[in-house]
Amino acid sequence: MKGYLTILLHLSAFLILLMPTGTPLGADGLRTRQAINMVEIDITETSISIDTSFNGSSEGKLHCSARLLLNLGLFVDSVDLHLEVRYPDEISASLSEYDFTLTPSEPLAEFTANITVHPGTSSTVTPEVVIGGTATAQPSGTKGGVIEDSASIIILPFYTAEISFKEDSASIPKGEKKVFTLNIENRGNADETFILNWANENELKGAHLGVEFETAEVLIPEGGTVEVEVTVTTSSRTSRGSYIIRIETWSEKNGPSNKEESNAVIVVDVTDPYLGTIQGFLSASPFMVYLFIALTVMAAGAIVYLLLRVRANIAWKRRLRRYREMGEDRGQPETPSNEAFHEGAVLER
């Protein structure tokens, strides 16, 4: 079989086609060839870092280009390129443009890929963006391949916590203490150790109040919550009144922070011992409140009853003395009958 060699200039390389004798060197002949790569995608950055913290940007850009690989000369006027981008669930990506027409005279097209990292994405994952597409030679309509390129998205770690008390106010009698439960939630995207501190320490110490943490350093996994006991202590020298205790926390890596979500407050009402006991009894449960009311009513009733009995006894003694005096005046002692005494007691009331 006779044949001939055709050499086509391919930018920086040569493409050698071996065609049998009689095969037309044109569009129909090009369709009979196996599909070849016509366009190559190039992403300038191999990776980019994106900050997903609440106060930082969660977006980034990739600078990209599409380059025509094959100069088909007389047989192809242009190549229509349609771009496609693939990405995992942790991120989303879009291109500034999706469709280009590349020609031998203008073989290069530039575009950008806009990357958005979804909130809450862990810093332990490294999503990958892949850009490819399809190429079609014109005017023949021959389909060609597109060489893909990819880039890694590095999720920067950030550290923040939110703290709150299950019970943020209470009454404490002088000389006693109370334990509060502090919830610490890791709102960052990485494991971290958080430091606890009472912000107004000097003020509280001057008022003879103390604060003690079960532990002042807490390692919390990403997305986790830890409970820490906080003990507030009063002394006999603590004055009656309300006190505000400010608790703060910060990331070991970031250092002290003034963010509002990193602070929590307890309001403590210091009372006299007996008053504090009653208040604590009443705040225990609704049943205790009802029981206290019932006992109070019963006690009040008993007191009234005793007062009436005492008054009746005094009246009886007065009546008895009066009868005796009347008997002495008549020259004979008289003892009142039960009916007379009862009548006199009633009249005395």
C-alpha cells in the first residue's frame, strides 16, 4: 500500500499523520482519525489557602488559561471550547467564563475560577478543584480532548469558642459557696486548647469573693462541647449585695480575646445566712414553694390558736378571782359553777 507523510506544525511540537493513498486531506479525512487532545488547561496556582473564620473571607480565586494544542492549518478554522469544573461537597466553584473559541492566531484564553468554602468546613480536609471540558473543531465538528488541570484548596484553621452558664444567677449566704456549670463549645474548625480566666479578679478579691475552675485549660475537639465546674466562694467578710462575675476564655494559639462570644457572666446575690437558707429552700422546686406556704399557714394558725388559748386562760383567772372577791364580801367563799364560769369567760372575751 502506497502512502505519504504529512507533517503539521503543532506550536512547539510536530504531529505526524500516516494516511493511506487516496485518503482526502481535508475535513472528511480528519473525521476518520482517532480523537486527539486539542486544548490544555493550566491553573497557575497548584494550591490556595482560604480562611473560613467568622471574621474572615471564605472565598478565593484560581488564575487559569486554556491553550490550543494543535494548529490544524487549512483543515480547521477554530476550536470551540466548553469548560467544566468539578469539586467536592465542602466547597463550590464557578468560572468567570465557560465558552471560548480558540484559533491558530489566538490560541490562548484566560479565565478565573472562583472558590467558596462552605462554613464549618474542617481544616483537616483538602478539597481539590478539577477543570476540564470538551473541544470541537470547526467547521468539521470533530470532537477532541481537553487535558485537565487541578489545584488543592487548603482550609486554614481558626480557633474560637462560645461559653455559657447553665445557671447564670444564684443567691449565696455569707461564708458559703456554690458550684456553677460552664459550657464551652469549640466553634472553630480544628481541635484546640482553651484557657479560662475570671476577668474582674482584682475587683472580686477586694470584695472577699473567690472563683475556682475545675480546670483552667480545656482541650476540646473540633465541634465538641465540654462542661467545667466553676466554684464561687464567699466569706463572712463579704458584704451583702449583688456581684457580677465575668468569665472569659481564649484559644491557646490565638491568645486573649475581647470577642463578645468568648465571655460569660454570673450574677451572685450575697445574703445573710438565714435569708440565704430560705431563698435556697424556695428556689429548689415548686413543691418546696407549696410546702413552705402550707407550713407557714399552719404555723400562723397554731400561733393564733395559742394566743386565743392564752387569752381565754387569763380571762378565766380574772373571773375566778372576781367570784372569790364577791364571796369574801358576803362572808362566805363562793366557787363559780361551770355554767357561770363559762358565761363569764364568754363575756370577758
